[in-house]
Amino acid sequence: MSKVISIINQKGGVGKTTSTINLGCALANQGQKILLIDLDPQGNASTGLGIEPSTRLRTIYEFLLNPDLDPSSFIISSNIENLDVITANVDLSGLETEVAENNKRAFFLKDIVEKINEKSEYNHILIDCPPSLSLLTIMALVASNNVIIPLQTEFFALEGVSQLIKTIERVKQNLNKSLDIQGVILTMYDKRNKLCSQVESEARRYFEDKVYKSVIPRNVRISEAPSHGVPVIEYDKNCTGTIAYENLAKEVLEQYNNNNVAA
């Protein structure tokens, strides 16, 4: 069975999508078979992997409304070996209204993931969540084994995390008892900035060993890569951002090898 991981932070601009596509790419480069589900109506993960909006013929929006369809008609190959995608576009923003009357709506994505697992052999399914605590986010949490939280190393970083933790706990208590926080990624880290090290210390005190040792630096190549439709790992194989995400992928795999997280 795939390890299903939601990458989530309700605050925008914290490196969530960047971390999703680069972690996915780094894991794929290490021989893992990866499916990335873009669950953000902005579709940035799809764009960051070079999939133009005009070519997204069947998206996760249509799949959620028609879960009985064959998963293979929604899964497309990216330009990266071992990395497949289910894309998203702005249509997804209307889903909550359309399924408002359905009492099983929180389980739609879980049903899809289980169906994919029956037909495919992915090592990891990564879900890029929207920057909000919406129905889409709840769907992702219900469908996941674990959660990874990207946390920007800036002043307000920890302010909204308590609300996210409460949401995760509520979902765990009521809808998905196996859900756990797998790790926290510190992003946009500038070692010259004293505030960054203070936020890092606070995060490590709060989350303890859940915070990954690999810290993602503030790096111009990471910022440039999405405009070229590739992860930074493909854009510049030697930059500090690439090295950080490669090390992060190794840490994630070590967690499973050491049985530190639930499969």
C-alpha cells in the first residue's frame, strides 16, 4: 500500500507547493514511485511540473465528482521519471458547494486513493493541499496516513499552527484514527537572519523531533524554477535548494526504514 501524505499549511506562501513537488521529485530520483495529487484550485503544483492549464483535460475535480471512473484516465506522467500527477484547476474551487448535501463528502478522496491503490503500485501518494482549512483539506486529511507541515521561518510562522494542529486532532478523533504528524519542514531559512534561528529553536521546542534536520534555505534558484515548469532539483542540480530537498527525501525514507512513522 502507498504511504499517503498530505502536505499542509493553511497559511499561503510558506513553500508548501514547492516542498510537495521537490520532495516528490527527490523521492522519485531515489527510485520511489510517486503520485502527486494537486488538491489546490490554484493548480500551482501542476504548473510547477510543467503541465499547462490547457492540457489538464481530466482533473481531480472531475474525479471527485465521478469516483467510479478509471483512475488511469486521470493520472498523467510528468517529465520526471517515477513521478505521476493528478492535476487541478480553478474548477476545484466550486466543489464544496456542489457536494454540500452529501454526508459522505469528507470520504470522497479516501475512496479515490483506495481505488488507486488497488490498481497501481505507488510507494508514496503526496497531496498538495490548498492554503485553507476547507473541505478539500479535510478530504486530504481523511485520505492520509500522515501529515507534513512546511513552516516558514518568519515571525508569524507558529501563530496559525495551533489551529492546524486542532484540525488534525479533530479529524483524527472523528474521521481518521490513523492520522499522524510525520514531520515539519522549516522553509525559506536565511542563516544570516537571527529571527530565523529563533523561529527554528521555537519550532524544535514545540514539535521536538518531528522537525526535520534538513532545512530548506531561502534560495533564488528555488524561486526561479516554477517559471520554467520544473522542480529546482531538475532546474539546478547543484544549488543549495536541491541539496536540501535531496537530504529531506533521505530523512523521509529513513523514517519508514526505522519504523518512526505509521505506514
